[in-house]
Amino acid sequence: MRAQIATLLDEFEAQGESVRLARQLLLKERRLPLKYLLRAASLEDKNSTGVTDVNKFYGQSAPNFLHIGSARS
């Protein structure tokens, strides 16, 4: 899968597309973003939590299986 993504990015780049960010995020980062559910607040009043949406928090904690140094590459 990594080779296929790299090939596609190379093709897009050859067509003049900017792929630097995609290459960095998909192939070079050691961790991928992961959406966390911090609390089940669907029944809570948003004013009580002080945030717009308590269920949307992203962290960089998922191992990137496409990273060249990962165990699954």
C-alpha cells in the first residue's frame, strides 16, 4: 500500500500538483491523527462544558503503518 501511495503521489507531482503535505502526513510522520471521544456529552448542555463540541479532539497517537520505519512497512 505504501508503494502504491508513493507512486500516486509521484504521478500527481509530475502533473504539477503540490504533494509535499500529503507525502509528509501519509508517508513520513511516525504517528497519524486519531479522533478521541473524551466524554459522552451528547446529552450535556454545551454551556456546561465550555466548548463547542466535546466529541472532536484529535491527537497524534495512532502508529503510522505507512511510515518506512514502522514494523509493518
